[in-house]
Amino acid sequence: MPDIYAAQAEDDFSRARVRELLSRISTMLDPDRRKLLSLNDVRSVLKPSGESYKGMQVVQLDRIVGSEGRYRDFAQGFLPRFDHLKTRWMRVDMAHYQDITLPPITLYEIGGAYFVRDGNHRVSVARMQGSFAIDAEVVSLSSEIPLAPDMTIEDLKKAVIGFEKSVFYRETRMLELTGYADLDFTAPGQYDVVMNHILVHKYYLNERQEKEIPLDDAILSWWRTVYEPIRAIIAEERILWRFPDRTVSDLYVYVVKHWDQLKRKYGIPVPLESAAKDFSARYGKDLPARLREVFRKILKRE
């Protein structure tokens, strides 16, 4: 009888590996789509402010999208990626056929999605067996941003950036004040940087005023006397062309930071236009570099 269970488990593992191979082929042009999310990567993007113990729950398997430590061992859907997982995977599968009750898995929940802390093989086997849900002990990490089951880490970054933009525009009334809705970034956290720029600008404006100026006035002044001139330089010098994966707002932040670094380094005032040109020359990509990057991306996909 045990030989029958072992044969069934070995056949299940072989089928799981075939599915993983087919998944690899179908996502060849977009390999990130088949990766499990890393909990540490998600944490670094979402930066949860706290956690709470939720106890025992029944969790839908399709809401388990990643792992704390074994995200490299399994593909999306918890398909095993390597043959060295076979022995442990088969033991769990054999327990299923023998009706042996295994301990509940442990999960982290964040944004409505779940990440395995312990029990990756049990999740993999349960999905292969067609189960709908699994018993789990859950710890919840706080987040205002929902996670979809098919999200990649890049999708998550875009969701965070979109959330940060909505909060920034709501709290600053930027659109009403300036009529500009294209303050866009390619990395999380930049709206906080811009807000700090505005507050510093407000501080210097207040030094010349008897009364505290309203935040709306500071925002409009920052827009007209800081952001718009830098945006004009970026356009006039065609700097964006040398940074094809970035936005004008990205370059605004980079140029301001570089400008400050140059002033600190040389201890003298540096013209803004000179700082922008220096940044472009130092870090921008010329045509040959851009072509090489295109070829690298093509070769990587192949």
C-alpha cells in the first residue's frame, strides 16, 4: 500500500513540474508574471506600520501569492521549480492520500493577499490537488493598498505610486492651484520629497513676511519659481531624452538633489542650468548606450 501512495505522489510531482515548465514557456516574454512575490520586497514597498494576530482562519488558496523565504523555489500558483523539492513535496502529498492531518500553515496577510511563513510545500500540494482553501494561522500587516493575486512587484510599485499621488493631490490641492495633473514618478516615496521641497520653500518665504503665509500660497510660489523653471530647463536641454525610463518629475527631483550636492561640494553658488547639464552629462544615456540597453532587454527576454 505505501508503494501505491509513493507512486501517486511521484506522478503528482511530475505533473506539477510539467505545469511549471508550460508556465515558463507561456510567460517567456514576461517572466516576472510567473514569479512568486517576496514578502520582504512587498514590505519594502508598502512599509506596513504595524501587525496584528488574527488567529486561525480558512484562507482561499488563490489569495496566497508569495512567500517569506521560499519564493524562489516555487512559481506562481506554487508550482515547484526544482527537482530537489521532490522528496519533501512527495511526503506532503502522500499524507494527503493517507488522510493524515498536517499542522496548519502560517501566513502573513497584507492588502488582502497572503504570504507563506511556513508551509510552502503544503500550499503547493493543496493547489495541485485542486483544493479551494486551507487552514492557516494568520498575522496581518497593515496596508491601505490592496494586492491583486496576479500582481508583480512592479505592479505593486505602480499601485503605491498611484496611491501616493492621490493623497498628495488631495492634501495639497495641486490640481486646483496649478491646473497641472502630471506630477508623476517612477518610484515610491517621491511625493514626500516634493512635499518637503514645498515646506522648505515656505520656510524661506516666511522669513521675508511678518505673517505666516498660507500653504496654498507656498505651493503656488514653489510651482512658479522652482518647479516650472526646472521643467523648462529639462525641456530646453532635451534632458528627458537621455533618461528614457524616467519622467520630468523624476528628473526634477534628481536635478535638485544634484544641484544641492554641487553647491555643497564646491562651496559656491552653482547656476541651476549648469547643474542640470552636468547631471545629464554624468548620468544620462547617449544613443549608443540606449541601443545597447534595448539589445540587452531583447536578449534577456529570449
